[in-house]
Amino acid sequence: MPQAPRTAVDKALDLVEAVARAPRPPRLTDLADEVGLHRATAYRILVDLVRRGWVLRADDRYLPGTAVLLMSARAAHNSLTTLARPVLEDLSERTGLMVNLQVLESDRSRVVDVVRPDRLAMISTLLGDGLPVHRFAGPLALVAALPPEARAPYLDVARTAGHPIDGAAGLLADLERTAAHGYAVEDGRNDRFVASISRAVVPAAGVPVCAITVVGPSAEIDDSRLERLRTDLATAVDALGELLSGTRAEAAV
């Protein structure tokens, strides 16, 4: 019996499944070869899958996206959370603070994993929550890494909430400072006793994949400690960037 031709849905699902089962984040050529598609066809489908959150793109490699993570408590072996978890745990242990992983969605970021020390149980993890850019360091770091023309949906959320956009205290100034420094710092915007510092993982310019955020009591994220936290956070972001690009895994082979 002749095999029925593959539909557009078949091709998209073939690519999602190939990304999920890959032993390391695959490249476009790897995926096209595995599912039997021309590279140009595979690329067009992957663009839509990235837009819808089923696949994440990190430089020239692909990972399961947030839609997959939110639908399944057991993410695929090479999911973003699986790759990032040891990095988050190490950063939390070195700082003694809570650490979370966030990804950018259409108009906010979403917390997809958290490591919280027992002593900070009074601070909400916000796991699974969507966070607006004007109240949290994670989305601020992510949106600051976007090209200015891609920031409009995130600014609209802040504008609707009544947060100032222009001026020295406005969101645009916050974004410019964050872009210049590479770090977003927030103190008391969502909880007056809680502060955070975040940095985006950006394998390619203008394409932030995720952000790592350190969260703790305001008294523990003050000016005297910020420089050390920036260093620890940069180390973690670099380590995750290497994992996403495959350079760390390939070096071990």
C-alpha cells in the first residue's frame, strides 16, 4: 500500500520530535537530513515553530521550546531546562540565593525553572508565571537584548499598566542602561523586600534565548555585593551559552 504524502503538520511534528530526541542541540542540516526535508523547507517550518514557542533557536542550533516544556513535566533530554539545571544549581550554591531561568514570550517572560534555597522559602518562585518587563529584572534583561523595533509588545504592556515609558525614570531609559551594562537590576518593584539581578544568554546578536536571574532579599543584593554577583552571573551565563552552542559538549568528545 503506497504511503500517504506528508502534510505540513507531519513535517512540523517530525521536526519537533527530531529536536526533542537529538543527543545534543542539532543544527538545521542535521534536522533536515534526519526528517528527509530540503534545508530551505525545514528552515521555513522551523521559523514558524520558533515563533509559536515549540522550538528555541540558540545561534545555529535548536532545542525544545517553551510550549513543549509547559505541556510536559518531563522535558526531553536536551531541553533548555535540562541543560541549564546544573548551571542554576551551581550559581545558587555559590551565591546562597534563589536562581531562576526565564524565556521570552510574545509580550513578557516566563519562569521555566527555579532553584530556591530552603532559607528563602518565603520568596515566591513564580515558576510558570509570566512576568512583565516593567516589574522584573528577567524580562528587562531579555527585552534589552532585542532590537529596538522588536520591543513594542513589551512596552505596550508597561504602558497599559501605567508605567512611565519616557524620561529618566521611564522604561526606555531602563532598557538602554541594561543594554549598555549587560545586566538588569530590580529592587522592590514587585515585592518591596526582594531584589534581583539578571543577564540574558544571547548566542547571536538580537536573539536572546533565555535569562538567568538571581533573586533574594534586598539586603543581600546591595551595592556592596553587586559586583561579585555580576561576576558569578556572567560565569553562569557563559557556561549555559557554551552548552547551548554545543561547544562544551563537543570539547568533551
